[in-house]
Amino acid sequence: MVISTTDSLRALFENIKSLGFFGRLFGWHRIRVMNSAAIIEYNTLNNEINSLYDQNRQLQNQLRTVIQDLDHQKSLSSDVRTDYEVLKNSSMDLSQALRSRDVDLGALKDAETKNMKRITDLDKEINLKNFEIQNLIREKIEQERKLSAFREADQQKQEHYEHKITELNALKKQLDDDRIRLQEEREEEVRKRFEKMRATWQNHEDTVEELIRGICSRHQIQYIDKEHVPFKGSPDNTLKIADEYIIFDAKSPLSDDPGNFPAYIRQQTEQLKKYAKEPDVHKSLFLVVPSNTLDTIDQFYYNLADYVVHIVTADALEPVIMGLKKIEDYEFAQQLRPEERENICRVIGKFAHATKRRIQIDSYFCGEFINILNNCDCLPDEILEKTRDFERSDKMNPPLEKRAKLISPDQLKKDVHRIRSDADGQEIDVVGTGAVMETLPLYKTDDKNIPLVVDPDKKE
């Protein structure tokens, strides 16, 4: 098969290589004509190569047939081998020709790619210039349109200004009307709130009495009616806890203005003196005020000369009364048996005795230590100065006491046992010393061996 010529492709490549600047601008028509002929020639070459591929495949099929025939007909091996060598040489020639065509085809493809890229770049430059020209034209048209729009907008602004002035006047009138309406609504709301507060204040005394009676009924606390109060006066509510009378007086504002309520409360705390001077009345008295008056009260506790006054609300009545009821729990000592009282007194007495003995012993050793420190002043100056240097550098770290940690008695016993062991190692008689100290008197005695109680603050 005859391979077609590649003259058109070579001519196209030569023209592109020798193309100058003006040729690029004005000679593209000739290049495109040559490019069309080169593409036709390229397609022809491509078809011929495909035919060669087909022939090669056919030859390979024939070669397989020959090889199979060689296996079955060894008698004809010489002729078949000769044909095989011929076909093999022909196939090699064809393969070499195909490789050559592939190289040429690759070069053509690379050249075509470069040409297409260059054509694309030139087209982009032409489009860019056209785009810039169109932008300039559009900008000119836009500026002319803006100029016309500015002229029209100036007229519209004047009309819009006059329209807005009219709307503003109407809005101002509407705002004035709304402000008057809101002011009237606020005044009505304040009036209703004061009416509700006035109703609450008027019923405050009955409400407090009903609450306290309910609390006393639930917790078995004795409530004393006004008619049965055993002392002079008639407080609003009286409770009896631990044989004492506890007074809860209900107070509310006398007028619509709660600003005067703190002064009224202070006046009422002074008037409670008539109840506080009674012997069986508890010295803590309570004034119960409405909850909606708390923001006007600046003091909730009054500590007077003979009594104190607490300001509470109805919501706090039950916790306060339950706290007062705890007073009865502290009266349990009268219910103990004689043996239990004896044990309590014995333990307290031992603690008191041990504390006083420790104070006595510590005082003795403090005096001895002070005497030793005074004797240190008699040492030579060099030794005394060296001693003070060691004193300033030394530091004692006694065990820290932690609030949440109990001191274990077992640990204390172990510490005492360890100290006694160390004392025995130093040949110190701890047991004998304790026996001698127990013989020392705790109190001074007169001639009849009666203990004398000495004021610790009085100097001998």
C-alpha cells in the first residue's frame, strides 16, 4: 500500500515558522486554507495508518494459523518456516513503518496543538480589544443616561421633598395623638395598680392572721387570740413557744403613697416597747408587711435597747415560725434522767479540770523558758550573735488544722505512744513525772485547806 505524501503539512509548518507580525495580522486566510489542506492530508495519513494496523492484525492472525499448522504438519516444516520468516520480516518492516508514522503523527499533533493555542491567544486579544471598545461605547451611553437622570432626579427631589414635608406634618400629628393616648393609658394602669395595692393593704391584717393560724394548726403551735392575751395590749397575732409569747403584728401603708411607709415602720417599732417590757414576751418581735412594699423599705432589722424587731413578709412566716419552734428543742435538759445529767456534768468537769491543769503547766514552763532566754543575754557576744543567726533561720511548722477533717483519737494515742518511746530512749521518766504532777494542787488553799477562787486578771 502506497503511503500518501505530507507536503501540505510540511508547507503549513514552514509558513507558520516564517510568519511575521504583519503576516499574523493579515495572512490568516492563507494559513487557514493551508491548514484545511493539511488537515485533509492528516486525515488521509491517519486512515492509511489504520489500514496498516488492520493489515498487521490480519498478518498476525495468519501467523497464528501458520504456527498451528506447523504443530500439526511437521512434515512441511521447511516450507512453512520459509513462509514464516518471510511474513516475520514483512511484519517487522510494517512495524518499523508504523513507528515512523507514529512519530510523524505525534509531531503533527504537537504542531497542531501549538497552532491552535496561538490562534486561540490571538482570538482572545481580538475579543479583548473588541470588549474594551464596547465598554467605552457603553460608558459613553451610561454617562449620557446619568446626565439625563440627574436632571430628572433634581425635579423629582423637589417634588419628593414637598411630599415628605406633608407626610412629616401628618406623622407629627399622629405621634402627638399617640403620646396623649399612651399617657392616658399609663395613668389608668397606675390607677388600677394602686387600687389593687390598696385592696391588698386593706386585707393584709386578715390575710396574715389566716396564714399564721394555718401554720400553727399544721405544726401544733399554740395560737393566742386577742381576747385571751395575758398581758396588756392586743397584738394582731400572738404565739406561745417554749413558755414565751411571740408577737407578729401586721402593718400596711396608711395612704396611697408607699414612700411614707418606712417612717411609719420605724414609729411602730418604738410602739412595740409596750409588749417587750412584759416578762413572758420574747424579746424578738416581728412586723409583717405586704410583699409589694419591700422596694420602699431600706431597713429590715431594728436593734433597740431592750428588744429587737424583724421586718418580714407573709411569704417568710412559716420558715420564721419553724425556726422559733426550734427553741423548744433546747429545753430537753429538763427531761434527762439524773444518771444522764450526772454523766454530762462529769465529762464537762473533766474537760474543765484538764484545761486548767494544762494552763497551769504551760504557765510554769513559759516562766522557765523566759528565764532561760534572759540568761542567754549573759553569753559572749560572738556566741550570742551566732545563736541569733540560727534563731532567725529556724522555723517551726506545727500541724495545720483543717476545717473538714476530724482529729482522730486513735492517731493521738499513737502520737503519745511514740513520744513516750522517744522519752524512754532519752531515759526520761514520763510516768513518774505524771504521778508527781497529779499531787500538785490546782487551786490555792487557806489555812483550812479550802480552795480559793482567784481572779486571773488580778495581780498578786
